[in-house]
Amino acid sequence: MTRAQALRLRSLAEEAYQPNQFAGDLTSEEAERRIDALKAEIALADSF
């Protein structure tokens, strides 16, 4: 995972109240999947 992905994932995980979604040993692909999933979850929550 790149430094930018790590920063983004940590931020999104905190925003979504799911700190367990962040792990320092993720591949770039897994980090991107988690980022996309968290962004979708946050967008869904914001739509209410």
C-alpha cells in the first residue's frame, strides 16, 4: 500500500467508525478495495 493510500484509508476508517479496516500490511489492491468500500458506505450514510 502506498503512503497516500494508507493516509486515505486511515482517515476513511475513522470517519466510518471502523478503525479495524486499517492495517499497515495491506497490498495496494486490498487497500484500494477497502477505500472504495468505505467511501460507498460513507456516501450511503450521508444520503439519509
